[in-house]
Amino acid sequence: MKTVLKILFIIFLLWMVIGVYLLNTNHEKAQVIMGLGVLYMAFVLMPTFIFHRYRDGKYKKYIINQNSNKEEENS
């Protein structure tokens, strides 16, 4: 999965570099290329990254657990 993420990130970087180059040369489709790159990042790269980070329950150590005992004492 790390390899897939690295490949997807490299594709994104190359896509953005090509988009910036096309913007600087005033190509007619430059903004379309940049927009598609942002969509690629938002709908392909980020969900893949989030899935990779949060599978296996790695996020559980960052969750604050509120004990039900404390809630009962406050009532």
C-alpha cells in the first residue's frame, strides 16, 4: 500500500508540474489540467491515504474516551 501511495503522489506531482508549465506557456487547456489534478488529489489520492492511515485501528490511540462513570457522577 505504501508503494501505491508513493506512485499516486508522484503522479500528482508530475501532473501539477505539467499544469504549471502549461499555465506559464498560456496553453488553452492549462486550467482544465490543473483542475483535474486537484480532483485527482481530492477523490483518489486523499481517500487512499486516509484508508491506509486508519485501517488496523491506528486512530484509536488519538480518541479521548469519556468514561460513563464520570457522566453518572455529574448527574
